[in-house]
Amino acid sequence: MSEQVQGIIPEFALKPVHSDKGVSMDKWRVVQNIRTEENVAIVSRNYNLVQHSEIMSRFQEIAGKLNLQPGKVSFSKNSAHMHILAKFTNTQIVVDKKVGDIVDYGVAIENSVDKTRSIRISAYTFRLKCTNGMTHAQHEFGFTQRHLHLDRNGLMVAMMEKVYAAKVTLETQYRRWTTENINLEAAVELVKDLPKKYQDRIELGTMTKWEFFNLLTDANSHDNKRDMDMKLRFDRKIDAIMAAV
């Protein structure tokens, strides 16, 4: 990660909270963006604020040890959520060698400063057959840690090592999906619950689970109106759909 990217990472501070009448509310703190002075959350005074810059620094320290490439960093609109997507070097999943269907394997790292989520590190795949960059976070191969009990020195290494070790299991699952057909009746009903713009992209018929999975991830990955935060959340819905078909 370059120093330029590091320099734009927002910092936050915990500020006192007062009522409309100016009375101090000692049990609470407001999380404030230092640069913009925007308040992004009210938290308890015991909340352990973990700065995005701290997560980024840990990632930079670990990346070399685990052969991770420099990550792509993005933030939510108010900067309260940060996402880092990074690939492991020379760690690919060959789903179907005959047709050259290969995915790169990596991690998705999430952090928030507004108490809406814990630190989370999940398996993340990048499908190489899609030139537009079809991606998916496999949340069932993910690990979380609450900020309140954060072990800054060893936590991220352990979590990323677990994600790395999950590659074999995920590879087996993807390959199995190429040989199993979806339950078409269940898929039709599940797709009805998706946004209409996604329904319009998905043409259902007799197909493998791998083909169906890629229709879902294609719709999510190429939705230009959704930021990374929304796409990662929708990946969880995709995981639930795949478990049901």
C-alpha cells in the first residue's frame, strides 16, 4: 500500500455527548470524523475504537508474510466502514480446467468505527474468466472479532491463516457445483425475492450450481449503483441462496 493511500485513511475520535440542555451524558461517546467533524455514531464509553489506519497497518505488516498482494481499499459514504480486498500470490482455484475456469483466491477485510460490525476477514474470490472482474466474498469461510476484545498483536494473522487454509474446502465446493444441477423450482422462487434489476439479468433453466452461482455474482459485481459495503452484504444473501438450491 502506498503512502498516498495511507494518507487518505480517515481518523476518528471519541467525543463527549451532551443533551439538548447541555447536560453531560457520561455513559456515551460520539464517534466523530476528525477531518470533516461529521458524527457517525453514538457508542458506550467502553467502546474500543479501532481506527481504519490501525487495520491498514496490520494488513501491511502481514501481507508480506502471507504472500498477499497490495489491497484495494474502499470506504462507505461516511467513511465509517473500510474494506480491503487482496489476492494471495500464486494461489488460484482451478474450477474447470477444460474450459479454463479459474479464480484467484484472496481475503476481504472489513472494519467499522460505528459499532455496526466487528472486524471481519473472509475468503474472497476473483473469477478470471470474467474480464470485468466478477468477485464474491464467501462469508461462511470468514472469521470475526469484536472490537471490545481485540488482540491487536496476533488476531489478524490468525484469522487470515484460517482463511488461507479454507482454500482447499472452497475449491472442493466450487468443483462439486460444476457437476450438480440446481433445484430449479427452488431457484425460481428465490430469484423472485431479488431486486428486479437482478431478476432481469438472470435467465433460469436447467443449469449447474456453478453456472447459477456465477449469474448471481455477475449481477452483484456489476451493479454500479452499489458500493462495496452493499455488495459484501449482498454476498451473504447469495450464500444463503446457494445453500437452498
